[in-house]
Amino acid sequence: MTANEAINQGIGRVFSVHIGPIAPIGLKGVPSGFVKHNVEGSISVGPLGLQGDHQADLSVHGGLEKAVYGYGVSNYDLWRSEFPQHGAKFVPGGLGENLAIEGQNEESVFIGDIISIGSAILQVCQPRQPCFKFALRFEDNRMPGAMMKNGRSGWYYRVLQAGTLTAGDPIHLNERPNPSWPMSRFVALITSNRFTEAEAEEIAEMSGLASDWRASAKAQSRR
């Protein structure tokens, strides 16, 4: 399906919705909002995310450009095959996502995509870069590096229009400003840290991309 064909069509579905409190994880009991529970019924979403969802370290989590975290359900089979010892944790919501998405992954989600879910309008703005709490949750220090290496990072949305959504809602694509930039390409690029000058210039002006990434690319393009 081309970008034009996808516009205004259902491109996926919300499989499940998850929120969580701040709670201790790991042997040292580090505060985190990583562990989330399933939400039944309609839930409100605003500029800072889903009602009732919490983050412990607001210097690196949450905010306008990490308001809602989406993750492709299809990725979990791949995780279970690679780390079978953690299989029980590789279930929708298990990686700390707010929206477990059916029918989409990093190959089919593009930087800047504007989508409608329920009455809310969201925009894909950046990938997840996992922190040490990912390792704590699984008691396995390999996990953060594995996520960046395999590219199954998931993606963050900013909220363009507050509204309500629920599990089972279809995802409609309203606009795709960057049809040559699937999330997989962007994650591979930042993982390798090998930007060409042309790529840095393009990223610096990329519509919908999180401001920190645009600023970083702009600085690199000036070197």
C-alpha cells in the first residue's frame, strides 16, 4: 500500500491499552512507571498522555514529545524466540507501552505520521531509546542494547488533539509527511550514528520529528 492509498484508511488497530503507577522495580527497588496494567473501556488522552499513567524520572520520560508510547504486537513473537527465558513477560503491555498496536511495526510506522484513534489525533515523533530500567524489569542487562540492535524500539506520539480512545479502535492515517522515513530507517541511522551531510540536513527539517532530534541533526550538519 502506498502512502496515498493509506491516507484515511484503517492501517492498524489498538489491541490493548495500558497505564501504570510509579512502583519499585529491580533488586534495588528503583522507582519506575514501566510496569503497566490493562485498561478496559474508554480512556482520556491529553498533551501529557493517558489519564492515570505515570513516569518516575521526568527528565527522560514523559512530556509533550513522549506523551504516548506505541508498540507493535507482532514484535513479541520475535522477542520470545530470541529470549525464551523471558517469554512470560513478552505480552502486550510487557515493554511498558501505552498502546499495543496490531497491524503496525517499525517498518510501517513513519516519522511524522498523523493518525486518528477514537476522538484523539496523535503524531509519531520519535523512537524509544531504552534506559537501564528496561534491564531492571527483565533482570537482564542485554535488553536495552538488544532493542536498539534489532530495531524493535516502538515509537512515541505527541498528542495533537485530546480525546478518548479504547482498545479495539481502528487507527486511521490522516497524513504522512515523510514517506521515505519509516521508523526502522531512523532507528538504524541513530544506532549506527553515521549520518551523511544530506541526511543530517533532512532530519534537521523533518516535519513532526521531536525537537531534540532536529536540533541534534542541525548541530551535526554544521560541523
